Amino acid sequence: MVSNHDPETLAVGQTPDELASLREQFPGFRIWKEVIGERTRYIAHSLSLESHPHTVVTGDLGELHAALGQDAEQQVAATPYDARVPNIARMYNYWIGGKDHFPADRQAADSIIADFPEVAQVARANRDFVTRAVRYVAEQGITQFIDIGAGLPAKPAVHEIAQQVDPVARVAYVDNDQLVLTHARALLAGGPGVSVAAGDMRYPAGILAGLERRRFIDVRQPVCVLLASVLHFLEPDEADVAVAMFTSFMVPGSYLILSAGTSTGTNPALIDRLRSAYAGTSVIIGRTAEEIAAWFTGLDLVPPGLVDVQAWRPGSPRYWLAPSGARIIGAVGRKPGALTPPGASALSLSDPG
């Protein structure tokens, strides 16, 4: 049933902040609450005739959130891409040796590495870090992985790494780039233990609602959330909220794999060049190492802690040192509160050693 009444006149008993977060997250809808006698219902009415669902009426606030989250996924998936404009995911794919990129991406990527060749080195080091970190977490008994801002499929993919350790492992890939979603669904979806979903990490509540709705990931059990080399594409407050919400969502015993470009030790000219290359498509924010460390507050860091990605459990004492002028640092954190698996050690952020 759709109400034709003015929502402002029927919002009797409405708590001012009750729907504030929903309105902020879904600005394309008018959202209000109606209380008539003992009956309460929530209504979301789209400001666009092309939006689906156009109107949602429900007595359950959680159901309203889930329905609008589904609409947000559809909007993300429908966002067009332009092969003539350099793209973050495609440039990264080019730097790590992938094949999913266009001339505009290669031209922009080559112009950067012509002056800063270390960028491609660090990108590959970050991908290797993800491989080692996922394998480590899988070896601790984690069988559920959520890869936020997954990017174009790489080899080995996260699900391939995890399933080498445990064939029952499940991986949900989440991204907001149409090309990424198309490639991921073509190459990954349909395989055992793999899901691909549209989602924007700037709106973590929508991603989490979608995960709960699809029930591919059991949110009551430990999971591993990956935020690998993506947070520097968010404004500081957006990145802080995203990490806080994902870590709050994780139950004890869960893991966070996180890496990010840092302004600490990175040539400011490189940051300026990256901002120029991504102008109009994304921001580039270089957070200090201390700010990145703060994202792991409340988690126990797996040794060696927060380090340059190539230095995280490299498997050999002869790993290459960080190139001058470009740094991505990363770590793996475990949410305490459950028994530590046998053989797994952890280093608290408060531990001076």
C-alpha cells in the first residue's frame, strides 16, 4: 500500500534521529515513519521514476534498509564506464601484469611509471601481500572472506588461495565498478564458494545489509574482511567510518587484512601525480602510518605488525627493500574475544615489542 499523504503531517511519534542514517545513505528517497494508532510503518518513496523499487512500505526498519540496499546495488551495477577515461582498477591491473585494461589506462599508467617506476613494483608487492595474508588467515581456520573493493580478478584470486587451504572456503567479492563486476561475474561467479556483488565501500551499511540478505556469508561466524589498497581512494572520514563499521560487524575471532598507501615516506610529487591521473574519477588521500595504524585499534596484530607490504611474512629473509619514494603498508589484525587457534600468535597494538 502506498500512502498519498504528506509524510510531514503523519510522522507522529517519530524520533528525530531514527531515520537520519538511512536518509543520508539513500539520498534518492524520501523516507519517513507513520504512526496511526498502534500501527507503525516506514515508507521510502523514490525521487526518481526510474528507480526500483520506487516505493517501499514496511513495518520493519531492517526490512526497509535491506530493500533500499538492494536498490543501491542495482544502481551501482548500472553505473556506466568509459573506456576513454583512465580507471583505477584497470591501471592497477596493468601494473600487476593483468590483461584487463584499455589504451587510456595504459597511457596513464605508463606516464606515471616513467617518472615513478616504483609504483608498479609496490602494486605487485601489494598483490603478493594479499596472497600471503589470505593464505595465513585460511590456515587459522577461517573459511569466509569478504573482499571489499575487489578490483579486477587477479591470479591467484582470493578464493583460489583460500580454497587451496580449505576447499569449502567461501569468498564474496564486492565492488562498485561496472567493468569489475562484469569481469568478475564472467570469470568467478558460478564457481563453488564464490559470490560477486555490487557495493560501494563508502556505504558499508548497505554492503553489510546485502551480505546478510543473501546469506552467502554467515555473519554469526568469524570472517575475514579484506580492504586491500583501496582506502586511500576515500576521503578521511569515509575511510574511518568504513573501517570502523566493518570491524564492528566482525564477530570475535575474525580477521582484517588491510593495506593502504601512506604519505609517510612517500614522495609528495608522486601523490600529486596520482591525483592528477585520477582527477575526476577518485580522490587520492595519503594517510600517515600513524593514521593507518589507528584503523587496527581494538584488534591484535599478527606479527610482524604494520609494515611495508613486501616485508609482511615474505617467506625469505632476502625480500627486496621498499623503493625510495613509494610505500604501501599493510597488516593483518584479529578481533579478540575467542580462543586463539593453535599455533597462531598475535601482537597487540599496545605491545611495545
